[in-house]
Amino acid sequence: MATGKSKSPSVELEVGDRTVRISHPERVYFPATGATKLDLANYYLSVGDGIVRALRERPCMTHRFPDGLSGEKVHQKRLPHGAPDWVETVRVNFPRYGRHADELCVTHLADVIWSVQMSAVEFHPWNSRRADVEKPDEWRIDLDPMPDCRFDRVKRVAGVVHEVLDELGATGWPKTSGGSGVHVYVRIQPDHGFDDVRRAALAFAREVERRTPKDVTTTWWRKDRDPQKVFVDYNQNARDHTIASAYSVRGVPEATVSTPVSWDEVNDVDPREFTIATVPARFAELGDLHAGIDDAAFSLVPLLEWAERDEAAGQADPGGAED
């Protein structure tokens, strides 16, 4: 890791063949731990292969905190001004609004560290890549606990998710959310648009709900959900919906990290233990537990058949955009 004197006005970090200047390295970003901007940059350096794999060639929104977590949070879709010429972008269009955005497109670890210089803490990539931003290659299963739901229930639902994925012949790659939930990612063949990926995700969520109705809800409106259940948030697969990537730090005082875990770990995991202080040593020991995620892609055809079955039985997609 790079280091610098805490009172120096800036620190230059060598990141591969590029140099990134970190101004105000001593600025405290995470008040609960005292972790600084330089600590954040050093964290991302320590998990470099993992964060780049999670973000590579995807449109990426960042959550920026120019004054640390005690200040305003900025949802940054467009690349900030002043980027070096080696930072790449990908254009995404928003037809409903007649607008577009040139979003960060990570191809090198230096892109991540430069984003930290621009006060980025969280990285939220699309589930498609710049080769065709309208055809996702990643299906995201978001196990989102409602306010009164214990984490033990989330872990139990994750076990059912694993069971159903195994029956489908799909490989799921679990990670903590960095909060109170669990995410499972599945590489998919980029043959379908966002609407079909979302339909497939809803069909899967409903199957999980059928198997464990006491634990899971797919009820769309938040006010109608049982506060003790896990919401399987299929809408995270809708166009322009993003969640924190693997190895992304979360913008919370404890500096928790969305951390890949093995299926064997899920039953015993405590997501609060994964922070910028602890994940570097874990990464050094275990490497990137998502390193094989690109090795095989699942076809959504079986799930789309489930969707057609459910729709024929009168289970319409509730739609909406609450979440």
C-alpha cells in the first residue's frame, strides 16, 4: 500500500503505469473509525483485481462525498470534469427524458483511484457492458431484509436461492451487501434486454417465495410487505438500476464493504466484520472469491418459461418504480 504523511497537502500514488494525485489525504471520511481519504485509496489498491473485475467495462455511477460522510452525498452519473485523458467513459441514453450521460467505464485500477480522488466512496455499475449496454450479462438477486427481519432469515433464504440455482444449473456468486442484505450474481448470456431479465428475475423470486413463504415476500409496494420478511428485489435488474459492486465500500460511518463470500461461509457470516480495515487481509489470503464469475454464462430461457407460466396463471408483473 502507498503511504503519505498525514499533514501533506497531497500524495502521489503509482497505480500500474499511471500516477494519481490524492489531495487532502488526511481528510476523515469515516467518523466512526477515523479512516481517511488516503485510507480509502489504499483499500481499493489492496483489492485491485477484485474491484476492477467487478466494474470492468460497465457504465458506473459513483456515490461521492466531497466533505466526507458528514457532508452531502452526490449521485454522480456523468464523469466529473477534469478527468485525465486515460479515464474512459461509456454513453448511456435515457429516452424517456431525452438525455444521455457519459458514465465512468473502468478498465484500469487507476480509474478507481482517480474516482477516489474525486471523493467517490461507492461504485454502482450497470449489469451490462459497453459492448452492448442494452443487453445485460449479469442477473442480480438482491435479498433485501425488511426493517424487522433478522439476518438469520436472510441467510436461510440465501440457502434456498442456492438450492434453486443448483436445480437450474446456474452458478451463483454471493456477497454481502455491505449493509444488512445479501446479493447473489449470476453471469448470463447477453441475449435479452432489461425487460426480459427483470421478468426472469421476478419468476425466480416467486419460486423462492413459493418454497419459503414464511420468510420471503415479492410484494411490490413497500407499505404492503411483512416487515419481518426478506424482499427478493427483482427490480434491481431493471434498466439503470444499480447496486454497490463487489468490493465497493459503503457510505456508512463504519466503512463496511460489499464482500464476496463462499456458499460455505453464508451461514456463519457477519457482514459487519467486513470493513476497509479487515477486507485487505482477507483478500490477500483468499484472493478474489468472484475470480471465476466470467467462466460460464447461464441461459435465461428456463426462467422466461417460468415467467410465461406465471403470467398465464394470472400472476402479472406489478410494475411500478417505488424501489
